[in-house]
Amino acid sequence: MGKGLLGMKEIAAYCGRAWNVILRWIEKRGFPAKLIDGRWKSDRDLIDEWRRDQIRGAISRQA
């Protein structure tokens, strides 16, 4: 991971969302985070790409 985020608090803060929203996204929308050795881990670049993909998908569904 390039620009790592450690812990749900950091991940949620980076996304500007509550931790329970992030957990829902992980479960239902393929949000890029994993529980490794009892701690949530993710990456800013992966999150940014996931967000772009979400936007692309929303735009294509509108067309």
C-alpha cells in the first residue's frame, strides 16, 4: 500500500463519513478496506479510485 490508512477512525476521517457507513460500504459496495490482524487497513489511492468508479457507475446509470 502506498498511502496507507490504519484503523477505522483514519479511514472514516479520510472519507468524511461515520465508521458505520464505511462498514456498510465494505459489506455491500466493495469498499477497499480489510480487517488484518484485528485492525482495519486501507489506502488513499484505492479509496480515490473506488470513489471514481462509484461516480462513473452513477453517471452511466443516469444515461
